[in-house]
Amino acid sequence: MALIVDALATDLGRTMARASVEGIAARLGLKAPLTRDEQATLLRALSPGLAVFVGKAAAEQTLFEVHVRLGLGGVK
């Protein structure tokens, strides 16, 4: 989850990024270390909230980059 937090911290700040990732992961019942499927699920769940803060296009770009960095492919 650290890589996801790091990626979101650029747009949200470290505290908000960590709180968002941990809060949504907890709501989904996800615990580290995450499987590839769980990582993809977490990223999908983060998308709407991130879009509120940075706009849809920026959120999609950030999440696309995280997908690539996690080796999940370029899924948008």
C-alpha cells in the first residue's frame, strides 16, 4: 500500500493520502500485503474520491501510473 500512498501524496499530501488508502482498505476488508486483485480493487475504490480533489483527468492519470508501477498493466 505504500506505493499507492506515495503516488497519491503528490496530489493529496501524505497525511490525506495515507488516511484515504487506509480508510478505504479497511472498509473493503483489505490488509497488507495485498494481492494483485486486491490492489486493483483498492485503486478502483480510490478513484471517485481522488477525482473530487484533483479532477477526473488527473485522477485517471495518477491511477494509470500506479497501475503500471504495480505491474497491473495500464488499466484505466
